[in-house]
Amino acid sequence: MAEFKPKIVVFACNWCTYAALDLAGTSRMKYPANFRVIKVMCSGRVDPQFVLEAFKQGADGVIVAGCHPGDCHYVNGNMKTLRRMTMLKKMLEEMGIEKERFRLEWISAAEATKWVQVANEMVEQVKALGPLKPRLEVKE
């Protein structure tokens, strides 16, 4: 049987986290290639519905990552993210999706090493859980 390679979607803030991912790549830091990155202008633009859709479309894990609180390019976008994603975590658990499959991270443009650490941890956590079992859809 082939080794499980989790599919992980990352919603990355353009100004901080995406720059950290880019720095990790140009610095030739090693991390798993399990990620599909979606660049957003601000983590505050990530609607919880986007995360739910990622899971629905086959993601085994999702990371929403943005600027550190107080450093948002759009002043308070990441504080919106914090409120929304805190509620989303509770909703995911009620839906039967393990909390380890979702992460909210603050990663600045200079923190390529932190990105590599988060990436490695996320892959290991999701590997340990196994694939996300598809949910039956309720038809009206």
C-alpha cells in the first residue's frame, strides 16, 4: 500500500506569510510538497466558507496564515481572521473534523524557518490522522 500523502491547502497573506513561503523556497529550505497555496491579499479576506469548501473538495488539512497581530498591512484584518477562525474551529469539531486538521498561524515575511516548522508539523499531524473521510451531503 502506498504511503498516505495528505493534501493540505494554505490560505497565505500576500504581505507576510506568502513572502515567508517564497523566502523558504529561495533559501532552499526543505519542507514537504503536500501544500497547495492560495495567495490572498489579507488573511481577513478568508471566509470560513473557503475552508469548508477546501475540505469538501478533498483537502486533508487547511492552514490559514497571516501577519502577526498588530502588523497587519490592512490594520485589523488579522483580528477579523482570529474571530472568524476561532468560531470555525468549533464548527469543524461539531462536524466531526478533527481540530488537528485546521491551523491558524501568524507568520511574518522574515519567518521562513517558522513556515518550515509549521509545514512539517502539519504534515505529521495529518498523516497520523489519515485521510479525511468524505462526508455524505444532505440533499434537499
